[in-house]
Amino acid sequence: MNAQVFTVEYTAPMTAFVTDDPVEILRYASASFRDGIPVALVTLVEIRGGAARPLGAQMTVRIDGLYCGFVSGGCTEAAVAAEAIEALKAGHDRFLLLGEGSPFFDVVLPCGGGIRLSIHVVKAIEPVDEVLSQLALRREAGLLYSAGAEAIAYVESVQTGWQSEGFSRIYKPSTRLFISGNALEANALARVAMAVGYEVNQVGRAYDKHLWDVSADKYSAVALLNHDLAAELPALEAALKSSAFYIGALGSRRTHDKRKQALKSLGYDDAEVARIKAPIGMFDKARDAASLAVSVVADITALTAVGLKVSQSLPA
């Protein structure tokens, strides 16, 4: 970190940019630290009752008052940033309790619950950079926070929550969506998926088999929006050979029965065929491209949300 002294008597918190993307929050922490600006990483480590954000939600706060990220619904972030600035000035970590049981009577959470936050004054940025490097390789990675040592360390994949060594926060690669199909539906789905932060790969028509020499990993979803079973087959087989957590295909239940028969004639068993969600999407009566796009993204997002299992207990 560059030798730089900050002697600001009072710094009013101000949003640098609006995001709840964990990668963007960590990148901001890394870039700020390497620019010589003292920075704190705030993490939601306990939830009592209801909460607007999941366990592990984070903010990056700089000593000059700029911050990004959310640990609540937006109603407490400025107050949290102000507390983080004080921690930065003192040079030591601290915990902050808001809502139920908090000494800050003027900070009330709309959900009526309580949250506890750890405020870590970053002294070494290498663990954060290692997480970012692993995510770029589409691998899970984590940070382990030790309150006693006031330190963070890079860890392999474990569950988000309190462990015997401290609080671990696990980061997963972004959802990648492979789309094949007619331009109208495919383009609409791509726009909605990108709007919610998915990485989008439009593969073109399904019969362009050479374009399917890509590996959809376990953080990937595949959407087949063709109106021709024969044309979709190369893409469908490629999807079934991948580790994709979601494979959806357009068509009615009658169409899907024909699809299953075709796959079984090619040697696919019931378990493999059962991986296909058809009709695709959360609701199967979408009759236009926009509704279909929302339905598919909602279906995929529901699965990724269910996959987030966290521990909310705090050690004694």
C-alpha cells in the first residue's frame, strides 16, 4: 500500500456507485487499497429475525467517505459507513449491532429484526485479490475473518457462516447462461438475463453444432428456444453432457414427450432426460418473447437462490 496519510476531521459518507454485486464490492476494495486509500470491508455476520440482505452481504467503505454495497435495504448504509470511517481512523476492527437490541435507537430496521456487522480495517489485500482471481477462473473461493486477529485469509470453498476459526464468506462464480434459438425469443432472454447480471452466451441456432464446443460448468444454465426438435438436438445433447445446473427447452408437454422419446432412442436414460425443464420457465403459459424471457430468468434465479444455504448462528 502506498504511504499516504489521511487527516480528515470529518468525512461525510457518500455512495461511490450503487451495486450489490460481491465481485464489484471486492474490486472496489482492492483498487482503493492499492491506490493507498485506507479501506474497510463490512460484512453481515448475524441476522436476528428478518433482514433485507442475506448473511455475508458486504460493503466496502473508504476513509474518504466513499462506499458501495448493501448490508440492509438502503436505510442504514450511510450510518454503517460512518461507523466504518471511525474504525478506519482508529485503525482497529469493531462489531456493529443495528435494529433489535442495538444501542442506536434512531436506526430502526423496517423488517423489525436485528443485524450484526463486522467492520474489518483491511491491512492486507492479497486474500481479496486471490478470491477475485479464483472467481475469474470460475471457481468458488472464500474469505475467513478472524475477529481476534483482526485479519482475513483466503480459504477454499466452505459454507458461509461462523466456523470454529471465524466467519467465512463464500463467493461463487456468476451465473452463465447459454442461449440457443430463434432470434426473437433468444434476444429477449439475453436482454433480461444481462439486466440481472448473468454472463450471456448466445450460441445461435442449435444446429450450429461447432458452436457448442463449449463447456457449461455447474454454475451455468442452458436455454433452448427452438421450435424444431430435430434442429435443437445437437445443442440438447451438448447440454446433457455438460455440468449445467439448469437445462430448459421450449415446447408444450406433448412436444416434450416427443423430445424424451427421441433422446431415449439415442440411449439417454430417465435420469438424464429428467434434467430437462420443459416447458421451460417458471410459468408455462408465456405467449410472447418478453414474458418468456422473464419466466426463464425467474426459474433460473429461483434455483440459484435455493442453492444458497447459510448458517446464521453466532458463537458464544
